[in-house]
Amino acid sequence: MPQLGLLPGRAWAALLGQLLRPPRVVCLGAAHSHSQVAEAVLASQLKPRQEKSNFILKTPKGTRDFSPQQMVVREKILDIIVSCFKRHGAKGLDTPAFELKEMLAEKYGEDSGLIYDLKDQGGELLSLRYDLTVPFARYMAMNKLKKMKRYHVGKVWRRESPTIAQGRYREFCQCDFDIAGDFDPMIPDAECLKIICEILTGLQLGDFLIKVNDRRILDGMFAICGVPESKFRAICSSIDKLDKISWKDVRHEMVTEKGLAPEVADRIGDYVQCHGGLSLVEQMFQDPRLSQSKQALEGLGDLKLLFEYLTLFGIAEKICFDLSLARGLDYYTGVIYEAVLLQTPAPAEEEPLNVGSVAAGGRYDGLVGMFNPKGHKVPCVGLSIGVERIFSIVEQRMKTFGEKIRTTETQVFVATPQKNFLQERLKLIAELWDAGIKAELLYKNNPKLLTQLHYCENMGIPLVVIIGEQELKEGVIKLRSVATREEGGRERDRELETSMREKHRPAASCTPPTGDVPATKVAIKRENIVAEIQKRLFES
Amino acid sequence: MPQLGLLPGRAWAALLGQLLRPPRVVCLGAAHSHSQVAEAVLASQLKPRQEKSNFILKTPKGTRDFSPQQMVVREKILDIIVSCFKRHGAKGLDTPAFELKEMLAEKYGEDSGLIYDLKDQGGELLSLRYDLTVPFARYMAMNKLKKMKRYHVGKVWRRESPTIAQGRYREFCQCDFDIAGDFDPMIPDAECLKIICEILTGLQLGDFLIKVNDRRILDGMFAICGVPESKFRAICSSIDKLDKISWKDVRHEMVTEKGLAPEVADRIGDYVQCHGGLSLVEQMFQDPRLSQSKQALEGLGDLKLLFEYLTLFGIAEKICFDLSLARGLDYYTGVIYEAVLLQTPAPAEEEPLNVGSVAAGGRYDGLVGMFNPKGHKVPCVGLSIGVERIFSIVEQRMKTFGEKIRTTETQVFVATPQKNFLQERLKLIAELWDAGIKAELLYKNNPKLLTQLHYCENMGIPLVVIIGEQELKEGVIKLRSVATREEGGRERDRELETSMREKHRPAASCTPPTGDVPATKVAIKRENIVAEIQKRLFES
């Protein structure tokens, strides 16, 4: 290590880092050229503190906020997914957002460059988690667990380059389900595929297909085609791109960038075109070259058993053995799978178009062992649901069908047509809250009745209680439905009209209705109002 | 800026940073001295890949995993909190885990040093969020929103030094509720205090107290005591430590470190000892010195109004006006509050002991404006629940009472007493899953019946279906309760005994029971089993 003066290394690095950092061009307003930057920096320094914030107001590149509307959609999706995980007996687990940098090393192959590191501010070197699988394996090894069935819903972070992967996020949510433990072959694996089917069916995303392959079949295929063993993982990464780029381009990458002989690439090309069901598994058993590989035969044997279990689960027709499926991550050791949505409706006699992967996973029997000082292994198999793509589809569909989303769950609104009734409103709403009723009021001393009723309309609040001078005198409170669902829009219009008329009527006319709309507006004794609302909410 | 050769600044910084980084001492096994480190690094490099992972298996300092048991507790707590937020009409919102570094600048005063920065890997400079309030203000300004009532549950990160704040986490979960918008005074503020009361009551954490003060009263107090205006925020930070260190130490810090005249400090000392209810507010109105401050009078006026609303909400006796409450964060502008749990039972005639803050918040009318280029303000008030401390208390209580926590929700277990029944079990469990029933089986071809029943016992699974040769022949499936709740432990023992006897009985004896324990074990026709289980689950 070079000696650089008297300061300790770390202090030097910090000092120099500080001196050498260029001005923050990225975040300054419209400053593009060097002179503009210099000007903006000067201007920023000369301005008083309050006007200083002339940076672009945005979230970091590749990230986004979830608005209340989006939150409702996301929570519905997550609810369906987590319910399924719980239906299969999974326990919950949570791990920190960052791990020691070492924990993530040598796990992700070519993708390792996408890991976010934290700045060295003294202490440990940390990285944001890249997936939920490696933290799970670390947890298993750290707690010396031999088996566990767990789910984990959480954010992960990847420095994806938007030029390569457009539309991908740098912060996204993963929903993982994994089964760790030494069990009989293919039973947990089949359950993982069953879970993917249940979730994709439950989310009503249209027709889908799950491609299945096995790392051992891939490795066997590479070996008999003449790929040197040192290039297995690199060639795997190339094959993995087949769903994004053509065979021609993949072949070019393998030959030019990864130094594969053209005839070896062509032999691989013959295999990766194959896809089918159980019959293809049988056919590959008979393949004169592939059947020479012990590894490939093991993989094929397991796939055969897998198809037997998938048939018992009633999902075999959703599964396709696809020799082009490779999966990018380094840690897979056995069966791998990836679910794709099919464009619907598919034009007759045409193959349905692949609109992208929404779930994936596989077997990784070596990962927990990588964290164990003695290398003790815990076999694992699991799956990960890609929520962002599902979210986009569901959001798009809701827009198409013009579905209106309620962003609050408020059941009752506390209103008044008169001035100086804040005290009464506050007393009443506290009673509602204390009874567990979801209630709101406007934070104004003297709001207009129409403003209050419009708020209910806009927010989709079903019930409104109205208290005024007359009601206070008579010891009653008016309770009305904001919109009578049975009678639809016209009734709602009438309601609003009524409310507008009421606004200009003298207080004395706010008496209980005579019976023409008994279901939508009644006067309830003050002491019974909570019970009455609870009854109404229970009935609806 | 100094010119250092031909490389661009950023490349230089990266290169030097790399050269100067010391070896990763922290994460290597038991290596402490320099020679040990060198040896460990060398050994690590010479070892084959599999044995290389000789780092300590741990989560980063100040972070932790949540085990399935802990997840259940955490989710129950979060459920109570979120239900309350929804009861008050809040919408959900989510923001990224990190923000542009600039967004967090000048928001946290002396605490800014605790912000986690991300490493500069090219592109934007980023920091992990320090709280949920600043991202909320950024969201409001970015979307040009004028009002919003939102809740946000999410992790935040702070590089707390464990020597100062023991037991604090560097990653922790916050539950925030905020009301943004220009409303009539103290109505949203009172609702925030009501929410804190509802949540702390709902969580059954014992007696609590909410301290209330106002930044304007504090500033007025500082002014009339003779604190220079430039030192207001710094003195605020010192006062904020009064719940952790004595007045003597705070006074010492103010005089020695922050350069306050001793007599000024003593004048402050007279005030910060004051705490009480509405009567103290009235008393302060009469205070000959404080009443000279226009700011302080405004704060006192608002506090008086606040107490009026708190009385209507029925929570005035939980609130204490406390002149020593200061809150550390820079952005507060008006009322501030902090909820503390009181040690129960408090010894007679002694003041109950403060066991720590579990919720806090206040008014911050300037924060959104800091993000607006023209400084347009959106007044805000909000609260944050500190889940970690609540979690520790609930977890401790559950340990004390020996409450057993179920970590899964499985309703039915599919078992067999015989070999070669995997196919039948798989077919049956798929039917259960498809009917929405939470079901599990063991991932073994031929598990022992006792192992299966023990699994049910351990996991608290209420129902077990048993299928064997005889049942298959007769077209029935046995359904039994794992533990009959009405009959308690003795019945459970009999069940297990029976199961052990059955294990060694010939299959033919597995006929439907004759009626002595009809509620716990019955044979159901194969085609009716799903409906029967659904009926049982609905009834229980």
C-alpha cells in the first residue's frame, strides 16, 4: 500500500474525495454546460436560504412514489400473493435492507455490478440487498436451521441500466416463497409451481405458461456440445437472453464475446429450440448425445417425476419443458422455472406472444452452504413473484375499465349545516372513533354543507350524520346514505339536490323525513346513533 | 479546485479511494492485530472457494432479522396502528428507501451526521431516508398538492452511535400519520393527539402521558431569557436531552459547548421545570416576562384552544403541558408532542417513572415550502409511532405470560398412516388448496404417522385428514381435531396415544369410529371432504 504523508489512509481518502468531487451537475435545475453550472452554483450560494432549493424535485432515477390509488392496487395484489403463501403453510420473515458487503459477493455472477453499495462512513462495508434469496440463505446458516418454509415480501435494489432494460425499476418489490430442507425429490419443487399457478390464476392476469428446465440438463448439454466447463455459467448467461434477443444475436455473443467455437454454438442451437411437455422429457432420455451425460440424465429423471406430481396437482398443461430457459443467477443447481403471461386473445393458429416474465425461481442446493464455515448444505427451492410487472398490468386494466378506486375506508362523515357546531361535531366524532367506526369531518370551524356533502361524494363515503340546531334541541341526529346503491345515480342526484335546497332552508325545516326516503335519511336519538351506525354498517 | 494530473476528478477519487482503503478488518473472523489480518487475508486467498467464507455471519451493526415469531408480533402491532390511521380517514403512501442527497439537506439540524449515504457509483448522489416526514413533504411539493391526510409505514435508517443511544436500532420501522393543508387552528393537531391515545390504549401498553409544548413558546422563552436568535436551534437540541441527562449536564452543555451566559441558562432552567395542564397555560399567559413575547402568546393561545378540543375528545387528562419538551428536529414550527409510557404500577404518592418515548410529532408549516422553488408553504402536522420500543415491550410481556405464538395459519394437515400414499395425499391437498383451505403435508414419500401428528401438535394445526388403504377402498377420508379444545389437555393426550396405537394396527382397523368421540374423529365420504372441512372451519 502506498504511503501518502502523515494522515491515516482513511482520512486521506475522505479528504481527497471531498476535494475531487465535481459540482453536483445532475441535481441542479436547468444547468447543462460548464459555464451554466458555474453560474448556477454561484447563484445558489448568493441566494438567501429559503430560495436556495433550485434542484429538480424528483425521486432518484429508477424509483417512484406509490400514490394512494397505486397503494390500493398494490395492497390488493400483495394480499392475494401473501394469502397464497399462508395457504401453503409459510412463516413470515424479515431481514435488513442492507447486508455486509461480503454476504453478497460471488452470488450473482455477471449481475454483481448492479449491487448498490453504501458509502464508507466508517465501520462496516454495506450493500443494499439485491434479492431476498441470499439474505434468506444467510439467515438459515446464521441460525443453523436445517429446514424452514418462509415467505418474505420486501423491496430489493438493483442498479439496472435503463438503456439495457427499459421499464425496469431500480427499487422494486419481491414476494418470495422458499422451502429449505432435505426432503424427498420434487415434492417441494412441485408445490412451488402449484403456488405460481394459484397466484397467477388468482390475480386473473389471463393465460400463462411456466417454462421449466434444469441446470443439470443445461450443464450436460453444454458438456456434450463441447463447451469448456469454465464457460458454463457465462454461456448460461447468454442463453438467458433468448427471451429478449434473437438466437442469431445470442450465438454472436457466445462466439465473439465468450470465445465459443461456432460449431459448438450451433450444436447448442439445435437443443435450445426444443420445448414441449412430458413427451419431450421422454424424447431427451432417448437423445443419443444427451443421454451420455450422467448429470443430464439426473435432471431428466427429476423432471419426469416433477411432471407426475404436476399432473396430480392438475397443472401439468400449464408447464412447458423448455431447453432455452437458463436463468441468469449463479446460485441455481437443479430445476429452474419462469412464468410468462401469454397475450390474450392469441390469434388463431399463431403461437401466443410472450409478454414477459412475472414469476421465476428454482432449486439452489449450495447457497446456504456458502455461508457455512464447514460448507454444510441445506437444499432449497423457491420462487419469486415480480410485483411491478403485475402491478402495471392490473393498473392498465383498471384504467381501461375505468374502475374508480377508493383510497380511504371512511364509513361515516360528520357534517353540520350550521355555524358554530364544531364542538358538537368533535364530541360526536370522538364517540364514533372510540366505537371503532371509521369517521371523518372537515377541519374547519364553519364549513358549508355542500362542501361537506361533495367531500362525501368524492371520497365515496357511504354514510353521513348531520347535526344542527334543531337536532340538538330535539336530541336527535340525522343519518343518511350519501348514495342509495339500489337506486343508482338518479337517487344520488336527488340527494345532492336536496342537500343544496337544505342549505338555504331555515334550520327549523331539518325535521325527520315523512317517509318517502326512509332508507336514506332518518333522525336517530342522540344516544342511539353509534349503535344505529354499527347496525347499518354490519348490514351493508 | 486543485488540479491533480490528467484524470478527471471522479476517476481520481475512485482510484485513490481504492488504493487507500484499509483491509476489511471488521468482517474477518477473529483477526485483530495487523499481522493477524494479513495472515487471514492470505489464508483466505489460498483456500479453495468453498471454504473461503470465514467472515462472521451477522447482520450489519444496529440491524436485526425478524424471526417468524417476531413477525407475528410485529404484524399484530402494525395492524392495530394502521387500523387506527384508516379509522381517521388516512390514505396510504409509499416513497423510495433513498432520496437525492440534497432532499435531506438542512432538515435535521445536528442529527444530519446520522444520515446514511450511498456510495457514488456514478450518477446521482443518494441517501437512505432518515424519516418519513421529509419524503412526504417532498411528495407534496413535487405533486403540487395543497392538502392530504396520509399514513406511511416503512423503514428508516440512522447511523446512531450505540455508545450514546444504547438499545437503539440503525434500521427501524416508523408509522407516520400526517395532515397537510391550510385548516382552522388546532383541529388537525387535536386529532393527532387523539390518534396517539387510541393507539397506545389499543396496544394495552399501560398508562401513558403525552407531553405537549410549542416551538413558538420555546423561542419566546429563549428570547426573553436572552438567548441570541442564532442559537435557538442549538439550545433546543440541548433542552431536548433533558429526558436522558440531568439539568446540570444540559446546563453545562449550553454554557460550555454552546457559549450561553450562565445567567441566561439559569433563567431557562426556571421555565423548563414547569409542567402541568390547562392551568399552567393560563399561568404562563400571566407570566410577566413570557407574556412580553408575541410568539409565545401565539403558542399559548393555540395550546389553550388545543386543550379545549382535547377535552371534547375526552383525552385532556392524558396531556401535559411541559416546557422542557423541545424535540430535536429542525423542521417543527408550532405545537410539538411526545408520548411516554409510565411505569405501572407507580408506587403510591410517587411520580410515575418515564420509561421512554413511544410516539412523537408536531407541526411543521415550513417544510413543504423548502421544496417549493417559490417557497409556497403547505402547513402540516403529524405523528410518528416508534414501533421498536413498543415491540420490545409486547415481546417481553408475551414471554412473561408464556404466550405461545403460532407462526403459520395452517388449518388442515394431510396425513397417512401407510406407505406409498403420496399420490393420494398430493391429489387431496391440491383440492384443499384450490378450495382456499390452508393445508400442509410432509415432503416425504413415506412419513411416519407419529411424525405427522407431532408436526400438527407443534405447529398448532387444528384439523388433520387421514387417508389409508382401507379409507381408499371405502371411498372415505378420516377427519379429526388434533386437540379438542373443550376437553383440553387430557383429550389431547388420549388423541396422541390413540395415534400411536393406530400406527401399529393393521390398516383394516381404520374404520369410522362407533360414536364415542364423534366430534374429534369421523369418516367423511371422499367427495364431501372439502365441504365438510369448510363447514368445520366456518363453525370454529
